[in-house]
Amino acid sequence: MTQSLQQAIKLLQMSRLELTDTIQNELLENPVLEDQRELPDEEFANNTEAEKPDTETGMDNKLDNIDMDAYFQEYLNDHQPKNRDREFRDPSDYPSFENMVTKRETLQEYLEHQLGLLPIHDRAFEIGTEIIGNINDAGRLTAELEEIGEAGGWKLEEVTEVWLIIREFDPLGVGARNLRECLEIQIAYSEWAGTDVETMLLEHFDLIYKQKYKELMQLLNVDKEQLKEYLEAIKQFDPEPGRAFAPLPPQYIQPDVYILKVDDEYVIQLNDEGTPRLRVSAQYPKILEQARNSDKAASDYIKDKFKSAMWLIKSLDQRNRTIYKVAESLVRHQRDFFDRGVEYMKPLVLREVADDIGMHESTVSRVVNNKYVHTPRGVFELKYFFRSGLASANGEDVSSLAVKEKIRKLCNEESPAKPYSDATIVKILTREGIQIARRTVAKYREELGIPSSSKRRKKI
């Protein structure tokens, strides 16, 4: 396997972020490369011919002698900042890196800040800090009060006193040892304090958990509609108040390719925004002129850098062409999805696309890895379009994704009092011509995050 082929394969399977980093590193290490975006328009227009190396006119003969010192001095001078004020600035005047980076306040930091505002003695502050250190990201206290007291040599009464104060910190319910404690402090500060909702929650929590609604209606002397209102009020409280301070880091996605609908046709456009546009340096002819008086080592160095630059440019072009061909094939195979939605997604495997574009299956596999496409129906991973199929009555296979979408819709449209069982869903899909086993329905339902029918059933 040649070096150029290895590089092409490596670039092909990179994500957009990895590719940009690789190109930036190559720009830093290879003086022969330039980013066209950073050049004035006039310079780009005047040097169009210079960036095209002529391998057929004895270019290698010009590489015999190069004045490396002169070349690099010229290269560095072209890229030195013009602002001379920086020579007189002390580096200590600049803010530290830590001061230029912001981060979201954690739950522990937020609670410790509130603790510091209280007029309490040092011993109570130490106890509070220890309690806060044992509160997890959900806002739940993970250690027993006795354990905290033993760890710090404090009395249980002291620890309990500080813990009761922290329970009233924002967000309400933080520091609770269980769900009931979490909800009871929240309801105590709500509009439902002192009502049947509070009574139901504090005195009949087990009946709520076990969904024994008839017993609740008798104990509270309320009808079904009134009980529904109470239950809806309880749903407004947060069982994990700390989660607001521990969100999952956002994932920003830049699509590698756009599929746009123009009139009745789909147009494919590669996304090159933010990606350097590479070319051989416009200063390269000067290097060739200076090459006559250089030694062999310097000449070999320039030759290697030039070859590396050309390999990279060629590999990037091949990468773009391959991604375009795969996207083009996806439009042909999944036209019904783009026109009508997920329920019309067709089964598709890598081999079909590989045969369609005349490439090896492993090449297609590398293309769809870590690549995203922006379509009129949203942003998807390229591998999203490759799904297994299920047999149907009309002889055409149906994508597993389309079947999942049908199951999701059935569960959304079912009666809350009589949700569909897996066996019932099998019968409905069979009537629509989809042959599927009950265990497959259960598997798809779990992948969609839909609980079983017994857990979906609402008794009131």
C-alpha cells in the first residue's frame, strides 16, 4: 500500500473536526502549503499559474540548489505581526488562560456559595461543607447523617441541624435522602401546601407509588377528576432537582454534506465552511530559483515537503469526491424517505451503495463513519440511512427504522386506559403486511424508550 493511498484512507474516515485539525497541523509543519482563504484576492488572481507545479518541464532540476536560510527568513518575515507594540508588553499583563475560559457553575459550588452567606459558626460551616460533598449530581444525599457525623467527629444533632438548613437551599429538595423527602420540601413551599395534595403525598405516598387510586379517592373523599388534578400537581415537582446544574455537554454538529431540495430535485453540496483551501505556496517559484546554490539535504527536504503537499491536496479532493458519490447514491436509494418521511425508509446495506458507485464496501464504511448530512428532514449521521429490513406481504422489505416509527406512532395514539400489548402490535403490523415476531417488537419498543403496556396503563 503506497503512502498516498494510506493517507487517503486515513483522511476518508476522519470526522470533520479531525480533518480540520489535521490540515491545520500540516499547514504549520509544511512551508510549501498555503490556505487560500488567508490571501488577498489580488494575490490569488496574480499567482494562479504559480500554484500549478509543472512536473513535465524539469522542475526537479531546479531543486538541486536552494538557499534554505534565505527562503525561511523570507517565509517568516511574510508572516510576522506588524504591531511593534507587543515588544514592549510584559507577558504578565495578559490575563491567564483560566480567566479566559468560562464554565457552568456546578451544584456543589452553588450550594457552597449559599452556605457561605449564612451567619453560622465555623463548626457548622465545616459540617455543611461535608454534607454538600456527599450530595450527588441528582441532588440526593448519598451518605447517612450518622456516617457524616462519625467522619468529622460531630454529634448527630449538629449534623441534622445543618442538614435541615441545606434542605431549604435552592433548588428545593436538594440534600434529600429519598424521593419522599425531596417532594415534601418542594410541596411545603408551593401553592399546594396545607391541601389534600400535601396530605396525599405525605401520608399516602405508598398508595400513589402502587397506583391504588380507588383507595386514595375513598381516603381523601374526592372523585376521579379531582384525584387526576392532584396527581398532575405532584408531577410538576422535580424528583432530581440537582440535574439542572449537571446538564450533558452540548454536541455541536457541522454537517459534511448538504442535501437540498430545489424544485422537485435534490441537490448535493459539500460543506467546505471553516475548512482550509489548500494550494502550493505562491512563493514556491522563488524557492526553485534559489535551489541552485543549496546542498542536497536542503533540496531533498523541499522535494519531500512538495510531495507531501501534493499528496494531501489530492487525497482531500478524492475524499470530497467519494463523500459526494455516497450522498448521491443515498438520494437514489432513499428518495421515498426524503419525499415522505421515516415510515418510507427502505432497507439498505453498505454493499448496495458500494456496487452503485463502483467502490469497495470498506471504502463506503469509512465514508459513513463520523459523517453527518443536513437534509430537509433534519441532520443525520450517514450511517442512519443503512438499516436492516423485515419481510412484507408485497414482497418488498421494510426498513427496521420504518417499523420502529410505526410502533412509536401506535403507542402515541393508543388509549391510556388500554395500551397496546406487544402481541397486539404484532397483529396490527401483520394486518399492514409486515411480518414481525413479538420479541422483535419488544426489542424495538425498548430501543425507543417505551415502557411495557402494564407500565403505560393509566388507571384513572
